[in-house]
Amino acid sequence: MLIAGVARRFRIGFSFNRGAVADLLLERGHEVVAYVRSGESPAAKALSARGARLATGDLADPDALQRACTGADAVFGLSVARPG
């Protein structure tokens, strides 16, 4: 899920897109917050190393999701279908 914030602040939660949208926003000078299940995952650590701030939570936790979205102007959901 992508959560886009005000002006130069963008919040992103990503699934299997490997952070491509986050990378594009970071390259354009936006602040990026990644909504992730675990800040310890290799993908989350890699995104953090590229300049994103991590917000930890689960889509099934409305309070965590609300905190991650605070100050955002838009939310973009990014996911891919996995067979099976």
C-alpha cells in the first residue's frame, strides 16, 4: 500500500513491487515512509538504506494504519496477485 503525504512527503507500504515506486519518489526528492510488517525484513532494511523511513504495522490493525496515514493526502494500494 502506498500512502502519499503532503507536498514533498510520501508514505508508502509496499508488497512485492520491491520498492520501485518508493525509489522513484526518493529520486525526485520526496520524503518516503514505508508501511511494513517488519522493519527487520531484508526488503524493509534495503528501502530504509535508500532513504525511506519505516512505519511498522499490519493492514489488519486499523490503529497502526491510521498512525501511518496521519498527515497523508492520498493512499495508493500496490500489490500483485500471487497464484495459488
